[in-house]
Amino acid sequence: MTKRYILLTILMTIAMSLFAAKKRNVVQVEQAPQQVVDDNKRTIKRKVAIGRFSNETQYGKGIFYDKANDPMGKQALDILSSKLAASEKFILLERNDLDALLKEMSAEKGEETKSNTISADYLIIGSITQYGRKNVGENGVFTNKKTQIVEATVSIRLVDVSTGLIIYSDEGKGSAEMVAKSTMGVGGYAGFDATLSDKAISAAISQLVDNIIAKCTDKPWRSYILSYESDDAMIIGGGASQGLIIGDTFAVKEKGKKIKNPQTGVMIELPGKKVADIEVIATGGETPESEYCIVSLKNGSINKENLSNYYIEETK
């Protein structure tokens, strides 16, 4: 009887181990602070240019490594793009490298170019700064366990195009693991799972997305006067894809004086002065980068000879 009991116990142990031997993926994600969002409040979508997303680690950099086509960098860029698009708060304008980003900033700063170009509101530059993988094994009398772990660190910089200043810089860390067990030689065995890289990078980026959204939407939406035909026919940048509709009203502000901060050497633009209100009477354009609104002057006055001295701002 005792032998049968021992045999039955061993068989039950093996059965339970085999059931647990199935592979399972575990993704560890540090939860970002929850933010209270007013779903009833309409938000004008910001135009965000996603620039280069580089791989600053040594992983995957062999003798034939091509920096312009780094798979990990492209992977991280795609993950960030999909997460920002899912928030439905942005118009995404991808840029392939830093030179294009600097050109974007130069276009925004140039007075002549600004009056004829609808550029991004914010630029995002990112990099994978740490990446590693390891295997951890545990051997028992009847069971063996192998754990594959991938860890990644992603760094993000968010640049305000209108000032050229970095308004948010942070890094997120993420990890993913896969566990395989076997009992008395029976169970799951697995080579390296390439999807763990996706999950680790995605987990790292997830920590940063909420802060990116908060920083981009915290500042009032801003645009510029592109053309002035009359008080009832002015054209400003922005359109329907950003959420602008007929009847929307905005403030027209005259740029504040620029002063130099002696501590940092950075030029600071003082708050602008409101000089008029405008109302959207029509929208047009075929793409997010070429969209525009036709607006009429509700009150106040504008000097049409000096349009570059004004900007349009959302009233909250």
C-alpha cells in the first residue's frame, strides 16, 4: 500500500510539472502615474515630428553594420509611433534623421519661412541606450527551469520647435522574460525568442508616452498667419485633421519682447499681448502638412504689413 501511495504521488507530481512546463511569456512594465483626462473636452491635435531613433548600444553592430538601417532603432521608432497614434492626440510627421530635424527647427525660426511653412509643433529624438539579454537556469532533482531575460533602456528628448528648447528629457527601462520548464527530461525547451526584444523596448517606451502626451498638450496650441487678404479672409496654419472646425475662435497675440538671460545666455521671449480674436469660417488642404483654415477678424486689429510679428493661440 505504501509503495502504491508513493508511486501515485510521483505520477501526480510529474503530471503537475508537465502542465506547468508550458512556455509562458512574462512582460514586466513599470506603471506610469495615472492621469485624469476629461474625455468631453475636445483637444486640438499637435503636430509631432519623430526624428532619428538610434541604437547607441553595441548590440547587433557587426562588421557590416549599417547605421542608417539599424533594425533596433527602426523597431523602437515604430513602437513609439504606434503608441502616440493610439492616443489620437497627435498628427505624426516622421523625419528620417537629425539633419531633417534641425532643418525643421531652422524653418520654424526663420521669419520668412515661417509665414509660408506649416511645421511641426514638437520634435522627438530618441535612442536605445542600454540593451542586454541573459539566460538563468535552475536545476532540481526532477525539474529544470530556464529563464530568458531581455532588458532595455530607452532615452527620449522632446523639443519645442517654437523655442528650440528641450522641454522634456527622460529614460524608461523595461524587461521581458520567457520561462521554460522540463520535468525528468519532458517539457518545454526553447531557443532565444526574438519577440522579447520588442516587448522589452515596448515596456520601456510605455513609461514615457504619458509624460510626452502631458507635455505636448499642456501648452496651448499655437499657429501663425500665413496670408492676409482682408479682415474676413485670413489664412492660418492647421486644419480639420487636427480637430479644427468652423466656429472655433482663437486669440491673436503680438509677440513679446526678446531678452537674454545672463545666467544661461538663452534668449527668452516674454508673453505676448492679445490684440484680436478670430473665428474659423472654412477649412482646406489635402494633407496634414498643407492644411489651413480661413478665418475672419471678430474684434481688434492686425497690421498686415508685419504678419510675422503675430501668432495664433488656443484659448483655454
